[in-house]
Amino acid sequence: GAGVSQSPSNKVTEKGKDVELRCDPISGHTALYWYRQSLGQGLEFLIYFQGNSAPDKSGLPSDRFSAERTGGSVSTLTIQRTQQEDSAVYLCASSSTSGGETQYFGPGTRLLVL
Amino acid sequence: QKEVEQDPGPLSVPEGAIVSLNCTYSNSAFQYFMWYRQYSRKGPELLMYTYSSGNKEDGRFTAQVDKSSKYISLFIRDSQPSDSATYLCAMSRVNDMRFGAGTRLTVKP
């Protein structure tokens, strides 16, 4: 079946604007993760959704970042009042459970804040 | 100290060489160990997945886990230019997954 999809693939915005990034996980996967990857850096965990449970927001860097997951499927990551340091690749991943099973990643959204 | 340490490289080898990529970790609670390959401008893709200590082989790739030393390795035999990518180690337990920073590998023809 289809893998994890993300949109847009690239986003250029001006400092101070809000952006929304979308993730469509693999059908049937209950766990969904957002990560940020800066140039030359590893994956920085942002937020994790598991089923209908309250999300684990422990990785969100500031209150400008928020995420929703509607109907246990599609997720949207919102960054308000973007800053230049928000420029990075935002990756979404999903897995069938949260019991340590492997995560499958989307292609990412490359965000550039000018 | 980071929970997962991985040398970022870059690592450059000639075609046909054996490549050794390594990670160390500090939390003995990790149960699952993975290697992801990430090509430029793409998302990471799962390459190898292991649960226990020992070796797991898949074609030219061998993943090795030593839980007593908290050390995992990925070996690539007969490396090809198409293996040029960033390799990320990852390890997990329930509700907790950690990634290494990734090692950038270039295999030169």
C-alpha cells in the first residue's frame, strides 16, 4: 500500500508568518511522530500521537509549535510566527503500534524561513 | 552524554570496500535496534531491524548488536556508489525511540 505522504514537499515563507505542514500516515498505523532534521543534524523528536490518547508534546521547542491529529489519521503540524531558526526538514513517521516497532518515514517537508 | 552516539563522518571509501558504521548507547532498556538509510532530500528508510544481541545478515548488509557493550554496528560488504547516503542508527523501547545523528557515507567509483 501507499507509504507515508507529506505536503508540501517544500515551503518558503517569510519570518513571522504561520505555516501548516501535513502528514498522511500509512493506513491502519495508530502511532504518528513528527521530527525535525536540521542540516547535518540528527532527528529531533517533536511530538507523538498514539491512537486517541493525549499526545506526547515533550519535544516541541516552543509554544509556537502545535500539532493535531484528526480522526486518528491525518496530522497537521503548525508553526506560528516562524523564525529563521525554524528552517529545517520536518519529517513525519508512523508505526503500527508504539511498542518499539519500526517507524516508516515520509519524504519530509523542507521549510525555509527567510 | 547523549543517549545515542554516532560519528557523523563524513566517511569516504572506494567502491568494493567493506564499510563499518557504529553507534553506542547508554540506556540498557533499549530493546529494538534499527539502521535507516537516508538519501539526499529523502526521508529515512528502514534498512535493518534487530531485536536481540548477535548478527543479522541481509544481502551485503550485516547488523550486529552487542547489548553487553551497548554497541551496534552495520557492515556493508562490496560497497557500491549507490550506497552513498547518510546512515542513522536507532533504538527503541515502548514509547521511546532515539536516533543517532547519522553518518554520511560516500562510496567512490
